[in-house]
Amino acid sequence: MDLMSNRNRLMPSTEDLGPQKAGLPLTLSLRVLQQSTHREKLSVAAVTIRIHYSKMVTMLRADTPDIGDGHAATDAKLLRRFRKLVTYCLGPRLSSDLLQSVLDSMDVEITLFKGIINWTQSRIILLFNRQMKPGGRTHTDLFPLEQVTLWALQIALMVAIRSNTPEHLLIHFCPLTRYETTSSGLSSMQDIPEEACTIVRGTARATGDCTRNNTDRTPFFPVGQSMAKGSPMGVVTGLDIINDPLAATLFKSFTSRSQGNLMHEQASGGTAVALARIPKNGRCHKDSKKNMASS
């Protein structure tokens, strides 16, 4: 946009712009920013998931039908499913007190778009907030920021993964359709319904300042943000686990972990968190087929 080519409204219409035309052009770059809710800004880490709201309500209707289908009831049903997932994943490796602290720190928020719930704009935001010590009354950071961020990225991978490879399918999770991992040999990628959730983004607290007044966020890119090339937006494929170092690292953090400790997360968490700060098109090889053939 060359602003100097536009006539000033106060200038007579017959007057020549003359030397004003020599002004340097001003280039404007417009970018649509993802909106963050107040609760997301205050959280330690968060995963934003795209949903099909009406189908989600139908699928969750069997969960405690006596509490209804209202907004708060749907929040509660989703939170219960995510907590069951985290219990399944962390239960063998955390004490019961620490596990309960993680579960209590979790929350779910459903966001709307201009007051209207629809497929392309409705979101589930899974929140990890500050924890509280067992028996305590004040919030603190029982786990490092990097550890909580890794948990959020791991859940993002579980939601986003779409692969026919059996070991990949085993870790798929969608709060709309199931809250247990898929049984080996009983399902395939075709069993994942079209309305299954996809990932929009991940964020985490930007600094070590954990006061409620600090709302700076660090964005993470567990999936690609463009549908122009490569995988569909919000999805991680089997090819991604081969070619994307973030997807491969997150997958290994599930399959190579030890029972009874967090050693693997402590070893790989920094790598995954660092990789997730790089947009997918910057950390992946462009020619996936070529790389697969050469490897």
C-alpha cells in the first residue's frame, strides 16, 4: 500500500500532489492473532483443541446424564476424561499425593466464537494450572515449567496422531470418543471418526515469574498451521514421526519411559520443548518421501 498515492481529503481536488508523490511507500503486514482467554493466560501450560461442539455434546450425553448437557456440565465431563487419561499415563510413576496434585491443577474451558458454537471456531482448552502441595493451601510449582509443558505436548500428540502403524495408533486419544488407549489389533485409523479432535496450538508460561499478574505466553507448534503442504492442519501422521524430530521425540517419550520414575521425561523434555518452539516447516525436511527413501 503506497499511502502517498492517496490524495489528502483537505487538499483541493485539482491541486497536483507534486513532490508528495516521492514519499517512500509504507508496507503493511496484517496477521490474524489467535485469541487467548484469561484463564489460558494464567495457566502454566495449555493445549487448544478444535472440536465439533454439537457432536461432542451428543457423545458425552451418556456420561452422568443426570447433570444435563449444559456448558458447565460439558466442561465437567471433558475434565473427567482428561483426568482419567493423565491418571492412566502418570499413575504408575507418581505417588498418589503428587498425582492428585496434578489432577487438581487441571481444568477445561470451552470457548465460543462471537457467541456462536460452530465446528471451525469452537475450542476445548485443556489447562494445567499451578499445583498445590498435598495437604497445603497455597499454590506452588511442584513440577518444573518444562515438565508441565512436556505433558501438554504429549497430550497434543495423542490427540493429533493419525497413523495406521499399530504402535502409533495405540497412543491415540480423543476425549470425544474414548478415554482409554486403543486396544492393540482391534482398531485402525479408519475407526477414528471425522469429528475427532485436532490440535490448534499449545502455549506455556513465558518466564519463571509465576505470579497471577504475569500473562506472557510462549507459543508451541506441535502441528503444522497450514494446509497448503504436508499433513492436514492439526494432525500428526506416521510420516511426521519419521521426519519431524518433535513428533519422534514425543513418541519416544511414551514408548521408552521407565516405570516408577520420570527419568525419561527429564532427559527428553528439554529437547521436545525446544523443538516445539520451531514452526513445523522450519524443523522438518521438505521432501519427506526422499528422506524416507534415503533412510
